[in-house]
Amino acid sequence: MNKNVIAIDGHASTGKSTLAKRLAKRLGCLYMDTGYMFRVLAYLGLKGRYITQDSLDGTALMKEVGGLHFSWTETPKGLAMAFDGKVYGDEIRTEEVSSKVSQVAALKSIRDFLLQQQRALAQDHKVIMDGRDIGTVVFPEAQFKFFMTADAEIRAERRHQELLTKGMKSDFQTVLNNVIARDQQDASRSIAPLRKAEDAIEINTGHLTVEEVEQLMLQHLQ
């Protein structure tokens, strides 16, 4: 049993990242955003044109990033995750990047690369990790595991409003189609598909506030 890791898995836009950040702050842990890691690689793939509208050259992408690594770096807001020394922001949160994340995550070479990085980053710290396979593949021995879910329409509306709040262009139907497509890709991929660990605590966040979900999680952790 690994007492240093709290694993939070679940569907896209269920509030995993927000809750993981809040709990990390409350419990004095480091927050490890695995979605951030996949987004960075998807962003670099698009930037280097290894990913286009119709194709994905996984071999070329791995050749580009394989010798680099994620690390914890000090920022004015505390420790943050950097890749090759750079901390990424809103540039990896666009719908273009979002639409390619699941394709990148389906590549075995990418998953193996990030699996090693995730375990290394958690080796010397107490961490809260959110993703798709933390409790099933990355840290199946984690003492605490949660699985977040909610209806696709509710998740799409949350994502839509988040993008608008950040001043980005967003169309609800496009966001909904992306959420549904990501669900299908995440659940059907042959490598580390999205699924609930047998010992994970499932929480439907659809009609609960962030504060209510946080309290539920704290009750289980305590």
C-alpha cells in the first residue's frame, strides 16, 4: 500500500483538477496534474507538426521529447511542474489541444514515457494525482482512490463556461462533441483505458458544488 499517493481518476471535465488542487493545498501535498503532461506533449506535437488534422506521427513526437523530462520547479505560487524547464499555461488549454490529447494518450510509447516520469516525480513527495489511469495503472497500490463522473452535457457546459471566462472562443456544441469523443477514446483504447478501480470511491459531481465534493472526499480521507 502506498500512503504517499491519493489517486483521482474520472471522465474529462468532472472537476478532478480543481478538487486535486484544493485537497493538495488543504493537506499539504503536491498536486501532480497528469492531464497537464499529456497536454504539453499534444501541444508540442501540434507545434512541431507531428500532429495534424488527419495524422499523428508518434515516432517523430517521441524522438522530439524522449530525451526531456518533467520536474518540480519553484515559482512565485510554489512548486509547479515544468517540462524541459518551462511551465506551460493557457496555450495548452485550447480546444485544438484538447481535441488531440486522447490520441496522444493512446500511444504506448507516450504512456510508457510518462509513466516513468510520474512515478519518479512522486518518489520523494506526498502527491495528489488526477488522470485516467492513476488508480489502475500508475499507482494501483495507492491507499486512497477516487473516481469522478458526471453527465456529458453538464461537463461540456462547465468546460464551455471555463473557456469563455478565460476570454477564449467557445461553442457549446463543439465542446460537447469533444467531451463525448474523448469519453469514447479514453474508454475504448487498448492501452490503459479509462475505468474505475475496484477499490475506488465513485463520486458523481454533476449536481454538487466543488465545496460539497471536497467535503465528501475529506470525510473518506479522514
